[in-house]
Amino acid sequence: MSEPTSGRRRSRPTGLIALFTVVSVATVGGLIGYRPLMDATGWGAASSSLPTASLPGPSSGTSPSTQATSTATPTPADVPADGAGLVELPGTSSAGPLPTAARLAQRIRAAAVPGVGTTSGYVVDAATGQRLFSSRSATPLIPASTMKVLTTLALLDSVDPGTTFDTRVVQAATGQIILVGGGDPYLTAKPDTTYPRAHSATELASLTARALKASGSTTVTLGFDDTLFTGPDWHPGWPAGYHSNVTPIHALWFDEGRPATGGAASRTPAVAAATTFASLLKARGITVKGTPTAKRAPASSIEVARVASMPVELLVAEALRHSDNSATEVLLRQVALANGQPGSFTGGTTALVARLQALGVEDPGARIVDGSGLSRSNLVPARMLASAIRVAATTPELSPLLEGLPVAGVSGTLAARFFDETALPGRGWVHAKTGTLTKVSTLAGYTTTKQGRVVVFAFMSNGATNEWGVRVWLDKVTGAISSCGC
């Protein structure tokens, strides 16, 4: 198992490149174009008199984007090594001719690599939905992290893309405050200046200390309320060895429960968060008596301070780009809560399936047990993954999903791929979510053909004996689609 990650791994570009981050989005069917990435500005503070203090999420804005003016294939030298910066991205017009299915199939089959196990594939025209290629596409296979496409699609279909999840401090009684988790997957302990900027517990502590001092209180006890999510915090289908790849799922944590010094995540991330928060308050002149304890916040509590998460559209993009298991499992619980289900694995998957059914994406052969794809009990057909990508590409409010898809040879989990000669035409053109577990490799996304047609694809492999070769195969088949002038 090599792909599952512990969280965001963002590069820090230098010079003029640092001014730009570009993500292309195809909104197909007459709506094809680029959707500007949200600006991370607009953060402010407000206070009241016991006073509540809060930091909202970022407001919508604009940032530079670019559209390719030629169909030249980018080479490794043309693409920043760290996957960051301003690069030319593929055009997204559907005006080009539809690929000939027989010729496309010939190109895909010519990209064969030995030892790739049981495979399946599905390719459709994004604008019309016309099937262009199908090979065992109805056969459910282990999706690995391409499962995240389905989870994030369901969340975008459940809430407004500008929705935020708040972490609050409330006063339950005089001298007693409670830190309340709201299911913000990217709340950090210290301020984070990289884009997109998540709020921090440091900011929340400053707001809290300010409000407490304004009310004449400088000595408190601290409780923490982690009850937004229910049920087990660890999926029974996850081996114990996965602790390096996913945190026990809680509604309250800082830095996904991972210590600043690195290493595995805490097995009790809410406790760790409360302990850190107590230290932050003390550093700001608030005496915290005793040890933080678990305590449900009464409905009658008075809010002291709050910070908002990044909006859902950015949470989704971050989780997909970095294949973030922990964040995606938190987002699955937000799907559950938005649909009236308990915030648990069972509630999340029940709500997820219902949303996919409503979108026409759910497949009768599918089996879904978690949100991240870490469990090998998940089974999803290739046609279902491709259908999810196409729905996102043809529905404006669901298009933030496409913004999070890594770009071949440029960003996220595809930054160091597409170096095979046959795969090179896909560099900068293939936008896709990867999936990797032991003997499992998958890829689902979209690309633009040589003649300018946007097509959606999903390819899957289970039981590969050549695990390096199977990734090369995925790169080659999608690169073959990109270079198709057929």
C-alpha cells in the first residue's frame, strides 16, 4: 500500500510562480470553461460582548487562470518539478469531432502491460454521454482512493459549496468553557500561511482569551465536546497498520491529530486537541485549572468564540488533490449529517448511496463501506466512477470536484507520473483521481483528445503482479486517449 496519505502535502513555490495556482475545470454540455480558483482572502474577526468572537471562512474571489492556445504536449522540462505554478492547461471545448470507438479501443489495447491482473475500463464523451470504450465496466472491483470521488460528489450534492464547519468555544457556566468540534478536517494548531489557508487553534485561542478578558474572567476549567460524530472511530476493515495513513475519525482535532514533530497520529485526537488548546489559552493569560475533560456542551451554553473551516468546495479539492484519507472520512460524516443520518461510518455510507442514487450514479453491483477507499471491502464498477466524473462535469454546483483532481505530471498524486513515452501526451491534459492499495491501482477522471474533445474515463486493476507496471499501464492508456486524433 503506497498511495494513502496522512494529509495535505503542499509545495511552497518561489518567485513569480508563487503568485499563481491554476486549476482547470470542465463544465461540459455548453458550459465548458474554466472556473477561477477561490481566493483565500476575506478572513476577518468580529467580537461581541461576552462576547462572541469569530473568524469566518474565505469569501469568493478570483485568481489568475489560463487556457492553452496550442495542443503541444508538455514535456517533463516544461512542468515545474514540484507540481506548482502557472502552466498551460488543456482546452475544454467539446467542438472537436467525437473519437471513433473502434480506433480508440485499438489505441487503448495497444497500451497493454503484462502483469496488470484483472482490469476494467470505461470511456464516455463528456458532452453527450456516448460510450466510446467499455471493457468489463460493469464488474465491481476494489476502487481504492478513487472512492473519494464518490464521497466528495455526494457532499457537494448535499450542501452548498460555500458551506463551512465551525469549531466553537462556549461557556457552559461561570468559569467553565467547552471546546466544541464541528468536523473541520483541516483545522491547524498554528497559523498556516500557505494556500488554501486553514484557520488555526491559535486564532481560536486568541479570540477566546480576548472575549474572556473582556468579560472579566481569566480563570476557567476546560472541557471538550467531540460528540458530533458517533459510532466507532476506526473502521473494522482497516488493518492496524493503517494508523500511519489515517487518523481515528473525530469531529475535533488539530492537524489531523498529528504532532508537530511528525510521526503517527494520536489515537485520541480530541484529547490531544483539548490539551493543546489549554496550552494556547495559558500562553494568552488565561489560567486553565485541571486537565481538560470530555463534556457535552449544554444547549443553554453561551458562545464565546468560533472559527470557520474552509468552504466545502476547497475542502473537497484539498482532500482529492492529496488523497487525504482522514479528511475524506470526516467529509463522509458531514454527508451523513446533511442528510439526517448519524455521523458515523454506517450513517455516512447510507447517505452516500442515497445521494448517488438521486444523481443517477449509484450502481446495483456496488458495495460501499467507507468514504476514503481504504477498505478492501469497497467494490465499485468502472462505469460508476466515470458516471460520477461526468455528473460533476455537467453540473455547475458539483464542478468543484474537478478542481481537486490531480493533473498528470503537474500536481497532487499525479505529479511524478506520466513519464513513459506513450503516456507523455497525457501530461498536463489528464485530470484524474488515483487509487492505490496493495495489488490495486485505479484512475478516474477526464482528458481532452488531440482534436479537442473532452472525454471522461475510469480504468481499474485488481490483483496485479506487476505493481509498477500497472501504474505505467494506467498512464499509457489515458495518454493514448489524450493523443487520439482518431
